[in-house]
Amino acid sequence: MQTIINSLLVQGMVLPSNTFLLEGRVGEDRDVPVQLEPEAPITTMKESGLQRRVGVHEDDNEIAAWVEYRLGDKVVHRSAHVHLKKAGVVGDALAAALG
Amino acid sequence: MANSQAMCTVFKKDLMLGKHNFGTGVVRASTAADSFKAALYYATGSLGAATTAYSSTDEVAGTGYTAGGVAVTNATPPNTSGTTAFWTPSASIEFPTITITTAFDCVLVYNDTQTGKPAVSTHTFGAQTITAGTLTLTMPTNDASNALLRIA
């Protein structure tokens, strides 16, 4: 979890440890990559013109954090950081068969 | 001390190093490590243990995403601890500046060197979409309990 939080903090986000979803704007007015229409080129907008939402999800498999920027009702930027905790790729069956 | 029946731990690691061949294998051009890639798949796909090779079927598409995915950084060779052999990419897998608006939840790691691009492993996560952003997949601890690939 700390790795994800550190990554978010590096990106200038404020993320209380018990927060699931944080709305609003925090920090300096940075340029944010945005795509205003599905086939439109990716451009940038000032963060101050957008609404930011940040979310975190954790379960046995992963810790996922994401940040969304909305322009009105439309999501114009969304990034995600998924930390794979432990892969379910263990060759027990192979070992049992040959061992 | 008595003899015991076991799969030798070094054999598990050597499988990852391509040292054994019980059937029809491949001709290697050198002793260098193969190149591996990671590709993303829509949540409607059916990848898993039965996946044999990279395929574009159900692979995501969108702005900034190149079919076939991105290179996997492999600077740390397979290792063993106890009776488990393991390997993990040595850096996060990153898909920078992409837009994929249909939910995806799976990454396929596959061999980009060998003919046919044989599959290595599939890994699932909570469904995501990305808009003009970056997807970063960070790796688990590279040890016998958590590594991305483990032969126990």
C-alpha cells in the first residue's frame, strides 16, 4: 500500500490512508493529459479547470489506485497503478506429479 | 540421512533457463535471455491456464496502445529459495499515455523471442479503463512466496 501511496504523492496527490475516494483539487495547477473525444488527439488542460477524483482498492490479489480528471460529466483523464501482490502461478501440480 | 524422492530444486530453476529438453525443443541462437512482452486483454476475454501463445484476440485497442504490448524488463535471472524456483520482472510494466475505454483486467506475459510467441503467464486484476493516462503494473516481491512466477 505504501508504494502506491508514495507513487500518488509523487504525482502531487494528497491521499489520507483511510480514504477510498477523494474529490476536489489539491496542489499546484499542473498540465494534465486529456482526451476530450474518443478519437481526438491527447492534449493537456490545466488541473484547475478539471475535477479530480482519486480512488484506492485493495484485496488479496492487488492494490490498485487511480486518478480521474473530469470535465463536467466526462472523464478526460484516468490513470491507474496496480500493484500485483502475489501471482497465482505456482507449479504445485507439476511438482506433485513429478516429485 | 536417508535418500528421498524429489524434484531437484535446481531443475525447477533450470526449466526457466531452458537447460532441459524432453521433447522437440527450439534451436537457440545464443545463450542470452529471451525477450518477453506484456499485452493487455479485455475483461470479456478468456485467457488463463489454457492460453498457449500471444494472440490479438480480445487484446485491447486504443490510442497509444501498440498491439503486442510492451517489453518486460528482465535484469534479474531466476533464483531459488528452499525448494521453490522463482522469477519476477525487474521493473514495473508500464503502458504510458494510452486510452482504453473498454474495461480490461488481464495481462499476458509471453516470449517474444521464440517462434509463435509462446505464453508464459496470465495475471488478472480489478477491471480498469485508462483515458489519456498511464497504466503501471508494479511487481510483487521477488521471493519464493510472492514472485510473479514460482515453481514450488
